[in-house]
Amino acid sequence: MKKIGYTENFAEQAALYGGLYAGRVFSQSRNLYHVMCTGGELTARVSGRFRYEASLPTDFPAVGDFVMLDRESNQDGDAVIHHVLSRKSAFIRKAAGTSNDEQIVASNIDTVFICMALNNDFNLRRLERYLAIGWDSGAVPVTVLTKSDLCDDLEQKLIEVNSVAPGSDILITSAVNRDGQEQLAQYMTGGQTVAFIGSSGVGKSTLINCLMGEERLDTNGLRNDDKGRHTTTRRELIPLKNGGMVIDTPGMRELGLESADLARTFSDIEEFAEACRFRDCTHSSEPGCAVQQAIDDGVLSADRLQSYEKLKKEARYEGLGSRQIETLKLNEMFRDAGGMKNARKFAKSKNKRKRY
Ligand code: GDP
Ligand code: ZN
């Protein structure tokens, strides 16, 4: 179980449910979950009570989740999932704007590799956005610059990347000359779970294939059912040859930019802003604006401030920290029900769960 990321913390949580067995969801097809546990692999469904008590789609199990099951094998039919253990991180897709449309794309990821190619894909603004998504999930984002063999101004590019990714690791890889493969592998020791995001064509599959060894992505259990439909029994949580696991769900790759932890990604701007004369400075034309001063001094780029503002606007919650955004979202959500008390309780348990 350690090999599949079952840490002390999950074991402690699981110990609260006597008589049940822990397992980890590796793929899902509609209401059927495919789970690995000590007894091997099995299929499972949530209990009637679980379904009844779940209030949001995000309450249901997702790929990467640890769940508590009533049995350890399928000898007597599908297992029953009674609980989902608190997630340490989660990538969420927000479909249409209301919280009810939020879906967990993948959970319990330790490191998320933000992949960007060093040739024509190179785009700092996009990297900033992906980093924000990474921080927001609770996983640790690491920037992976791919295709180093196609780049002849690596030093310059590194300086630029450093300027938008303060405080996070940066790796340089190439599938052609095998650059950076060892550094990459270091994030996957000890049952760690990783994921790769980034634009199409930057080399994510190539990297994942390398880490997987013989078993290749494109041949990974894809098949059609008897009606010719595509069945999703494809394994989405994949064990790697040197330990650790990679989560590769279709949703993970298409992950949009709905969520963003501005404070972490733009920590440099927030730091400058602390010296602004006015607390509610918008960093546009106020006197005593330390952010504008930083731009004048050449220590902050105007581009970076612009993408910060843009992201802030897109997030609809201008000027708020992520914790505040969460509260605001809950307020909006519960406004009609008038259940602010519930909302606060929910927020508390959610925060507890998120940080555990
Ligand atoms: P994905 O869409 O991000 O999964 O990208 P792929 O892994 O499918 O790679 C897209 C294309 O880039 C393929 O043709 C790869 O052979 C190529 N590619 C991947 N990594 C490298 C690299 O390090 N150097 C070069 N020159 N090409 C690469
Ligand atoms: Zn200011």
C-alpha cells in the first residue's frame, strides 16, 4: 500500500473506520470505480447511504482518492465504498461557474509537472497560469522545460522562467539526449504521485512513457465495448517502473485556468504591494504605489503586472486571497438557502480536509 501512496496520514484516517479496507481509485467508468487494495484490484460502487449523504459532485470518489471498502476482493461481487479519505490535493474542473458543477479531475497528487517546451511553445504568461493552477490544487508545481535539444539560448530562457516561478523547482529535459530524466525520477520515489500538465505537443506523453518503462501510454488498456463505444477502463493512475505513480486523466491535460492561487504565483507582486501607501491600492495611478515604483526601477516587468491583473479579473474575485475566495464562493452558494451557518461549518471542514 505504501507503494501506491498510502501514507501514515491516510492510515490514521482509515483507522477510524474499523472493519473496512482502504484502497485507491485508479480509474472510473460512470458509477463503477476501479480500485487497488492490498488484495489486488477490484471494482466498487458507492453505498446507498454515501449517495444519499453526498451533497456535491466533489463528494464522490475520483481518480487518486483513497476510499474505504467493505471487502478486499470481488469474489462476492462489487465492493461497496463507504467513505472517501480527506484529499491532500485536488485538481478541480469548474464547468459552468456554479459550485455544483465542480468536478474533481484527480486527487492526492504530490507534484505536478508544468511542462513547457523550450522551442516555439515557450510562453511565460501561460506558465504563470499553469503555476497558479498548480499551487491552487495543493500539490507542489515544478516547472519542466522540455525539448532542450531544440534550444540555443537556454540561459536567457532560464532567467525568464525564474522571474515568473519564484521559489519553485525548474527542470530541463530532453527526450533526445535524455537530459533531466534522473532529476525527474527523484520526484517519484517512495510512492509519490505526480501529474503532468501543459499544452499539447510539449512532450508529456514522451516523458511519461520514459518513466513507465515497457508499458507504453498509447497501448494502455484502451478498448471498445461490444457496442463500439469507448469504455474508460483505461488505467489513469499508473505505477512507474522505479516507484511512484503518475495520474494521467484526459481532464488533467485539458485543465483550464479557472482556478488560480494568485498570491503564490505572484508572490513578488504581493510583496511589493505591501509597501503601497494605500491598503486597497489598485497599482494603477495611486500615489505611493510600490508596484508601479518596482516597474519604474526595472525590478518588475509591466507584462507581469498585466497578467496578474488579467488573472485576477478572470477569477472574478478581485483582490482576495484564496481563503477569502473560498468563503465568498460559499456565501454565493448558500445565499438562497440562507444557510450561512452551514456554509461556515462546511468551509471549516473543507479547510481542515484540504490541509490535513
Ligand atoms: P504531448 O502532447 O505533450 O504528450 O507531447 P508528445 O509526448 O506526444 O510529444 C510531441 C512531439 O514532440 C512528438 O513528436 C515527440 O517525439 C516530440 N518530442 C517529445 N520530447 C521531445 C524532446 O525532448 N526533443 C525533441 N526534439 N522532440 C521531442
Ligand atoms: Zn500599489
